[in-house]
Amino acid sequence: MSGTVTMYSTTWCGYCRRLKGQMDREGIAYTEVNIEQDPESAAFVEKANGGNQTVPTVLFPDGSTLTNPSLAQVKQKIGASGSRSAALRLRRRCASAAACRTRAR
């Protein structure tokens, strides 16, 4: 199952780990892309961030992006796009954050 948003990240990014943990706890489905392993994604992140590879960069279904957003910003954005109800249904089906993470990817 694909996530409701795409998070561009790296393995070493503490801000990425924090946002992923928060989204997991809230049951927000996401697809994670490591920009160090995908040159096209790295180029996308650079374009979205004025030439910088700044992560986390989150891509929403409407094509907009936020760089290093707070959980509140993500929730507001997906609520506005109508994706939140699907994410909440996913959360209810999951027995744990690990199960949600597995299903969301």
C-alpha cells in the first residue's frame, strides 16, 4: 500500500527520524525515499529547496512540498487534501506502529 505522502529523507537525518516516528504514532501512511540511493529523488529535493538537499522534504498528493515540516503542518495539509480519513482507517487496522510502517510502505 502506498503512503498518502512521500517523505524524502536520509538514514542519518535526525529530523527525518523524528517526523517518521510522529507520523507512525499518528497512523499517517507515507512512502519513504532515501535521496542518497536515488539520484532522481535527490534532484527533485534540490529543485524543491532552491538547490539544497534539505530533508525531510514531504511531497503531498496535490504536488506541493514542505521542508522539515512539523507534524501539525503535515496533518493540516493532508486534512485539506482529504487523505486523512484513509490514514486513520489504516491506523485502526494496525496493531502496532511497526505493523503500520510495514503496511504503509
